[in-house]
Amino acid sequence: MLGQELLIAFGLTLMAGLATGIGSVLAFFTRTTNTRFLSFALGFSAGVMIYVSMIEIFFKAKDSLVDALGPQLGNWSTVGAFFGGMLLIAAIDRFIPKKTNPHEVKKVEDMEKAPDGPVKDDALLKMGTFAALAIAIHNFPEGIATFTAALQDPHLGFAIAAAIAIHNIPEGIAVSVPIYFATGDKKKAFKLSFLSGLSEPVGAIVAYLILMPFLNDVMFGVIFAGVAGIMVFISLDELLPASKKYDEAHLSIYGIMSGMAVMALSLLLFI
């Protein structure tokens, strides 16, 4: 049974990570960006992450830590791990150069801005390569988050994996556009975009090899509280701003509300 749970957790993490490849494919096979869809989808992803973090994961972490450490130390540890997760992902973002930050909004039609074909610009190629590296570094803790959540609760892990997969799609576009501009090589742009997503299953493997041997109530509680902090930060720092940049009217807000409602309903159905 444990082997099956591991396969499900790893499979969900792999699915989330490789969604960067979907963004790359969209960049090559569509003429324009469906901004309405992306605005709603990114808002939906944020709604899922915020709701599941604050309503489900945080309190599971608190219950585990309070049971293991007592009310006072357990509550303090939960809050400390929650903000520790935020600080971890903030530190990772802090060291990503702004020019190569993959969370800058890119559109498929940006490819049409080079009428004479690829520009053969080494600086542009470097920017795209660094964007891929930045995504790989950034996705690593997301892989740990998805894997540990899925291992504890496959239903919860699926919701997190789906939300992360949605937010990885624009990141795939962000890698593909500058690399294609610089090289004119769709295969190279797709490969780098695809490979950048592999850091999420790598994060899952690291979680399994390093964290699993020490997984007790305290470790589980700390990891889960940290995961909640990571996902809230990602939602507020990346998903919501990106959703608003693509926004038409109030689609991003409708997406957030829908994501929260769907997550609430799914949790109620599985009580």
C-alpha cells in the first residue's frame, strides 16, 4: 500500500512540474494568448492554494504539532513553520535577477515581434536560459510541498498539484519566448522549458530520501505548516499579480472565488 501511495504522490508531482511543457507547446501552436482564460485560471489556482493552505493544511499541521508538543509549543511551532515557509520561498525569489524572472508576464504573440526571424541575440538566449534555471530553483520547494501533501492525503495532493500545474503554464511561455527569439529553434526552447519543470519531481525524490526517514508527528507538522506558508506566498506574490496583468474586468477575482468554492466543496465531499 505504501508503494502505491508513493507512486501516486510522485506521479502528481511529476504532472505539476511538466506543465511548463504545456506552456511551451501553447507558445508554438497558438497565435495569440487567451488572456481571459489565463486570468481566470491563475485566479482559480490562487483561490485553491489560499483556501487549502489556510483552511486545511495549516490546521492539520497545528493538530499534529499540538498533539506532539503540547498546546503552547505546538501553536508557536505551527506559526513559526508557516512564516518560515514564506521566508524560504521569498529568499529564493530574492536571488532571481529581475530581468530573468519567469513570473514576468509573456504572451504567445510576443513571438510575432521578430518579423525577420530569430535575432541570434546571445543576451536574449542567456535570459531565457536563466529563466529556465530560475523556474527550476523556484519549483524545487513546490515539488516537496506537492509530494508531502499527496503522501499524507492523495485528494489534497491532487488539488495542490492541479493548482501548481496551472501556474506553471505561463512559466513555460516565459522560458520559450526568449529562447525561440534567440535561436529560432523550437525544439531547444521546448526542451529547456520541459527540463525546468523536472525540478519538481527532483524535489519529491529529495523529500523521500532525506525527509521520509525522519517523518514523525513533529516533522510532518513542521513540513505541512511550511507548505501552507509557501503556497500562500506563491498565491499573493505570483499568481494574483499575474492574473491581474492578464485581467479583463474582474475575471481574476471570479477565478479566486471559484477556486475557493471548488476546493471547499471537494473537502466537504470527502469528510
